[in-house]
Amino acid sequence: MTENEIDIAVEDGRWEAAIPDLEGFVLRAVEAGLDILPDSAGGPVEVSVLLADDATVQTLNRTWRNKDKPTNVLSFPAAEQPLQPGMARPLGDVVLAYDTLVRESEEQSKAFEHHFAHLLVHGTLHLLGQDHETGEAEADAMEALEIAALRTLGVPNPYDD
């Protein structure tokens, strides 16, 4: 049976300096997001993670969302496509901005690692079809999934003040 495939590209070297065992950290966080909704993935999936800077994320945000500013995380779900037997289904891409994560961590008095894990889980849940912008019930449901996934990683509830 095919396992999940999580591809990680590091565009900004500051990520590697900030997190010991960066690859293991990303793999654990993305898997926590996938594991919290095991049936929604429909079998093994492929997720790509790009660890970038604000400039890269701002360009993507402007191009794909018509918002000319950086943001902490972007998710790009993959289009449905026929698969060969035994292939993982491409789920999509998650892109994170280092500068924004550092700034938000400091502003919110959160450990960088906790905020980073939260946004990896958040982006993964978006790839699984979760949404927090369509209504309060959907936002509450997505937050509950994030909290549960983060608990498996030993990360405290990011919504507690």
C-alpha cells in the first residue's frame, strides 16, 4: 500500500536555522492534519510544502487571490485527476512565509514552533476541504480539528489567549 508522500522545498534557509530536524517537524505536522480527518483524504495522498519568505508568498497571494500582501500560509488544492493504481492522490500545496510567522509568533507571544505547526495543520486541513471563511459553524469546526491535531503534537490550543 502506498504511504502519504510529503515533499518539502526550502526556499529560505532561515527555516532550517530556526527548526532542528526541519523535515521531521514538517512531516509530523502535516501527518497530524491528515490523520485528524483520515476518511476525507480517500487513501494515500501527496502534499507539497514550500517554506518561503514574505516576498514569495506576497507574489503568490497577488497572483492567485488578488491580495497584494504577504500572509502566513497559502493552500492550493490540486485538481482532481485520474490515478494509476498504487499512486498517492495529489492533494495540493501548502506555502508558508517565514517573516510573517516570526512576526505573528512575537506579536501573539507564541513559540515559533507552535505557530509553525498550527499553520502546517491549518493549511493541510484546507487541502482536505475544510474552510473557515464561509460561516461561523465551519470556522468553529475547523478550529476544533486544528486543536485536536495539535494536541497530538503536544502543541497547546492556539486559540487560548
